[in-house]
Amino acid sequence: MNSSYKPLVYIISAPSGSGKSTLTNELLKLVSNLDFSISYTTRALRGSEQDGKNYHFISVQEFNKMIDAGEFLEHAEVHGHCYGTARQFLRDAGRNGHDLLLDIDVQGAAQIKRTLTDAISIFVLPPDRKTLEWRLRNRMEDPEDVIERRLLTASREIAEYDKYDYVLINDRLEESCERLRAIVLSERLRRLERPFTEQETKIVELAESCRLANARDRVQPILLSFRTLAPSAQP
């Protein structure tokens, strides 16, 4: 154990249905010494979800007590339910010499970046609106009105992509997993402050292809596919 280790904190955000959960699950299999922060939420379990595995499901009263005690790194209300990231996960990661992966929405990501300015942020995008809608319908978890609301929310969230360090377009799962792994490993390699090996250079180059500045052109067609939602999204 290394009580003085300062964890690298990776933030991953995405519209619902973008495949973020699958990507994070695969990443945790591929990368060692990476802890996952399980968020707290006041919403009910869905489908095959399990308490303590997908989320920590708690009451509104319990959530508010945690807020009052300053136990959250960030918290936000999304679709009428509260979500929060506990500070304890960051402390535990540092004590164990591990890095920390946070799966949070754009509101939470903005809060984390204000608190932890050196956190590494990654935004996952679907290939286009049509694919996202298909994924939301195919998982058969939500009624029609919820699906429509998620699509509207996605159009707003996607507009925030340029506030992230990396942009990952999740079109082919295996390739997306490899890119996500490269992002995590390349940030670790930069800490070593030594020349990279040939294999490490390839990892860094793959990660750099997802760097915001290098991904903008690939993002534009995706943004255009969501523009049909824009008029409905106005307040």
C-alpha cells in the first residue's frame, strides 16, 4: 500500500445508451490498479441491476445526509433523481496505490474538474443519433416517453463534448475498448518522465488520435445527426 500516492482520476461521460457501461466494464478487465467509483443514486433499481454493483441505491433522506456531511466529490439531479460520487473512493484508491475511474454525467464532470483540475476527462459518443435510438430501444428498459427524453438529453450533453480532454466514438466495441485502454495507459506513461519504448509510443499515438483537438472533424457529422432535435430542446 502507498498512502502518499496521488491517484490519476479518469472521468468518463456519455449520453445514456452510448455503451459507456460496457466500455468501462471491459476497461477494468484490461487495466490493472484501476478502481471504479460506484455512484450513489436515489432512483430505483432497473432490470438486472444490483445494489453495490451498478449503484449504491439509497433514499433521498440518506442522500441529503451525505450532502450535509460533505461526503460527495460531486452530486447532481438527473431526470428527477439524485446521483453522487463519494469522496471515500478517492481516499481508498490513494491508500491502495491505484487510479480511479468515475462514470458521471456532464454536470458531475464539470464539478469534478473544478475540484480536481488535473482529472482526465473522456467523452463517449455514439456513431450517430439513429444508432443511439436503436440502442435505447433494443435494451427494452424504458417506456417511449423516457426514450424520447433521453434522446433530447443526449442532444444537450453531446454539445458539451468540447469541454473534455478526449473524445471516443463508440462505433466498434473492440476498437473502442483498445482506444480507451490507450488513453488510460498513456496518461500513466506521461508520469514516468522517461523516453517511451516502441510499444509505449504506439499506445500514446493511439490515445492522441482521441485527443479533443484531433477528434473534432470526426465529431461534426455526429452533431449534425442530432440537429433534428434542436427545436424541441429549446426551453
